[in-house]
Amino acid sequence: MTERELQLATLNAGDGRKPDRIPWMPRLEIWYTAHYLAGTLPEEFSGMRLGEIQKAVGVGKTARTGHVFTSRVKGVEVHERREGLLTYYDYVTPVGSVSKLVKRTPELDAAGIYPLEVEHFIKKPEDFETVMWIVENTEYFPAYEQFIDYDKGVGDEGLPMIPIGDVPFHHYLEVYTGYEKGYLDLFDYPAKVERLLDTMWQVNKQKMWPVAANSPGTLFLHGAHFSSETTPANYFGEFMLPYMQDFADYMHSHDKKVAHHADNDTSSIIELLRDSRYDMHECFVTNPMVPITLEEGRKVLGDDIVVFGGIPSVILEATTSDEQFEIYLEEIFDAVKPGDNFILGIADNMMPASMMSRVKRISELVEQQGTYS
């Protein structure tokens, strides 16, 4: 089976066939970007693009940059000002202005990683109305032809997983307020927060969901970095789970599959993630990086939810001995037997210090032990 057929079969979105081996889909983007920018790509990969390297080391192509829509906020002026590594953004609307500040660092630039958001939109109670206006005036426009071209470029070497933003409560915390202020505002101004969250839900449902659901895409990524610490179970259950269930049901009614990016400690919210009705937990990070093992996660999630992950990025680095590395791989393959509903991947990414020799070793083991009898 091709890499695309393997992923479709694992998601029960293909032609009815079962996968004939475990898909192996590590994300190499950060490793590649860092070494490409530094001029330190290994000699064997000199002059090669990322897709060519993925093929050379026997892994599938992770296709996460395709889009099925563009978005625009009507009636807003955005002013950008840069000062060294800082970039200031001012959003001017008919009902008020809000601003944010992002900061680059040499380390982030060297790895090709997005800058940090250090000041957020909502700083005072009046900012809720301005952000609400921005949400209500956001429009979504299909970009289906562009996606079809992107999909053709991926071909049989992978399956696009299409990012469509975050779920409202986590977007509110991460983008609009910052985590600490977001929870303080929830206590101080509960009516304002809940009104904003409900508006985000309804705007997504009325404007964004239909554009995604009627697109030529199959698998959609909606939500990322949910955490036992920053989205604890009591808040997850009240403010996130109902939205996720509504979204999943809607997309399923259009024969689509949905995933979230599970690169965080999910040990105390794993049951809620199971109840979300999402199809896949992608980049599922495990021990030793967080206090949950792959075996424990699979046991809770059951047979109907695909786990995409299994390889903590730290075991690809020299700080993990070869012996420890081999022991961990043995534990992984034991935990996923017989391999159903599982895609092997790195949580979250192959980092600049990772060793390509270990990625190749995993490819060997997938060929030896990951084939279904």
C-alpha cells in the first residue's frame, strides 16, 4: 500500500482495506530547516529537498501546510511596526483598538520556528468588545483549487492534514489573553468571557465549518497543545468538550476526519479527549517527556481512536544511549501490537540535535516488525 493508502486505511477513510503495515510518518521539518539554514545538512542529503530526504530514509511525507480556505476581517486596519526582534501589531476597528507584541529570538530563527507572542489582545475589560467585533467580522473564502494543486504535489507519499485553527477556549487563552490572565478574566468577567466564547463557537459553526466540510480535504487539524496543566479537566469538560463534540459530529456528517495536535501532557485529560469524538490524537507525546506512556494512552483511548506518535523526540538525541534507545523501541512495538489504529511518528518533531541514524533505525524496525501478517 502507498503511504496515502496506509493513512486512509488506518483512519477507516479508504476503500475498506486494512493497512498492511504501521505507517511511519515522522516530522523532520525543524531538523531540516535548522540544518539547511546553518549549512550543516549531512553530505548524503546535500542539495536535497525535505520530501526527497523523507523518501531516502523510508518515511512518509507529513503534509501539514495545505489550506482549504483563506480568511479576512472586514473593516479592520492593521498597523505593523518593527523594532529589532520585536514586532508590534495594532488592530483598529470601528468599536476600538487592540494590540499584540511578538518577539523573535536567534534560537527560534535558526530553527525556523514562529516567534513568541509576549503581549496579547485583551489587556482591559473594554478589549472584549473589540475582539468580539473582529471575530464577528471574520469571513472565510474557499481555496479549493489551491488545495487540489497542493494535494497533487503530495501524491501517494502522504495524506494532507489540514490546519483550521484552534478551538475557541484554547484560542482565547493562548492568543487573546495569555493563560494566566485568561483564567483571571474568567473569574473577574465571566459574562464577557462566556459571551466571547459563544460568539467564537457560533461564528466557526456558521462560517468556517461549512467551508472545511465541503472542501476536497479528508483530515482536518482543529486544536493543539491541550494540557493537564493549562486546560485542566474541569475547564476542559465545561468549555472545550461540548464544542469539540459538536465540531466532530458536524464533520463526520460530511464524511471528514478530525484530529488535534496532542504534543503536551494529556495524562489527566485523556478520558475527556477520548470523549471528544475526534478520530485521531496526533503527535501524541509520551514518557519520558510527560507522565503518560504509550500503553496507558492506548488503553484509555480504545480501539476506535487513532494514536499518531510514539517516539518522544528526546530519544533521538545523543543524551539517550543506544542501549536505552533500543529498549524504548522494543517497548513501543510491544505497546502497539497488533498495530491497529496507530501511526508511528515523532512527538513533536525531529529537533536539530536529533540523529538521522536513529530515524533510519526505526525505519528498519518498521519494515521488520511493523508488517501485518
